[in-house]
Amino acid sequence: MRGIWVRLAIAGGLLVVAFIAVFTILNQTVYTPAGFIRNYLDALARHDVAAALAMAGPTPTSSAHDDFLVPDLLGELESFSVAETDADGDVHTVAVEYRMDGREGRTTFRVEPAGAVLGIFPTWGFAASPLARLEITVAHARDFTANGIRFVASVQDVPSTYLAFTPGVIAFGHDSTLLEAPTQTIVLGSPRFERTVSIDARANAEFTALVDEQVHAYLDDCAAQQRLFPVGCPFGQVINDRLHSDPVWSITAYPPVEIEPTPVPGEWRVPATSGAVRLQAEVQSIADGEILPFDAEMAFSVGFVVTFVGANEIVVTPELG
């Protein structure tokens, strides 16, 4: 019996030692501010949005959009290292060095006690939300892309606030049939600074070609009118003598097309630029009746208003001064 009690005592002692060791390890790794941040970053690396949001806590503001808090928008968190660097009372500052989408970065998070498990293992939560705020304005369009995903802004040309995980890397832009905006990449290191993003959609080559085609067609229709002052057109010619033949117009230089946005949503304009036209006719002198050729080239100036009447359909209207 004595041997049994000795073995039981040794086993009990080993259990106590094991419990103390596990307790110590858990308190020094998992249930620490650094361990809490490590779990949060592990969730981001797994693209586990639900777990990351549960750890992040309440969103900083109810007016901000949560459209970016989705797995497809998370970058690839390739590696990270975590270290607790400072403590100010109950609030601990945890430093993180990471590599995401091929970019190196460093940031800090503030962590505070949030309770205990079984009354012995402390739990932690964010003292300041890890969600960054981005103020995004989409100029001259409603939609934009973030990491290749299409979103629609609430209002064109008006800032809207979105929340995003930190750390993070988001590439913004616009790419549609007739408009484009250059890609700009925002690195979300610290959640404490609000970023301002302006996505400026401009006419692309297809839009310019489409307007140029309609401008050419309009001027060709003007030139087809056999009258000295074609109706609704930017050119005309006074001749004091009598016409002996129908006037013949031909466009010798079409005005270049450069498209600019206007303050009116869905409206663009081509500022007035110069073109050239040639007029040929036979005229009869009122003084002596002699018939002479008239052949002259003259400059004209015209601008246009371009209005969208569908997603990819436009109407070009001349502005005649």
C-alpha cells in the first residue's frame, strides 16, 4: 500500500507541476496583450473576418460603411512578429512588424483587460479600435474598385466613410467602358489616422474616340448643306456678289477633342477649339456680270456638351456662341 501511495503522490505532484507549467505558459503567451494581437493577426491571415470582427469590438461609428470588412478585400498577410513594448496603467501598447502583399510595415495597437477565463486567465480587448477610417470621394462617377472588387458610392462627388482592417493594403481605382482612374494604393498601417482617398474618373480613349466620331459626323452634316450659312453650324460666309453655283463646303481640319468633366453629374464638355473649313463656289459680279471662282479657307471655333443617356450611350450637343 505504501508503494501505491508514493506513486499517487508522485503523480499528483507531477500534475501540479504540469498545471503550474501550463498556467505559466498560457499566462505568458495566449492570455497576454501580445497573444491577443497574435490571435487577431492570425484571423486576418486566414481571412476569417468573423473572428477578426469579434476581436475588434464595436465599430467606431455607425455612420461609416462596413462594405470593406469582407474576406475578398483582405490582403495577404505573409508574416508578422509581435512584441509588447509599453504599458500605461492597464493599457498596453503592442508593436507589430509585418509583411503584407509584398510590403513591409510596422504598427502598434493599444490593448486593455477585458475580463478573465475561469477567474485565473486574463482576457484582453482593444482599447482603441483596429479598424481604420477611409474617407472616399468618387469624382465624376458612382462606382469604383477596391482590390479589384466593384463598389458603388452613396453619392457622386460627395465623401463617404468606410471602415477597413489594419494592417491592410487596398488599391483603389475606376475602370469602366468609357471612364478610367489611375490606381492608387493605400497602406493601412495605423488605425489612428483617417485616410482621404479621391478617385477621379476621367474620359478614356474609347470615350474620346466616341465623342470624336460624333463631332466629325456633326461637322460633315454641316458641310453637306449647300448654303452660305449652314443651319445650326459654327461657320458661314458673307458674299456680296451673286452666287452662280451652289456653295460647296469641306472640312479641312477637324477641331481636336479633349473631354472635361462638369459639376453636373453625367455631363461632360469639350471646350471650344478651332477647326478649318473650305468654301468653293462660282460668283457673278454685280458690277459687270463677270463669273469668277470663289475659293477660301476659314477658321471656326466650336465646343460641345456631352451627356450620358445610358451606361455607355452619349449625346453630343454643339455649343454655338
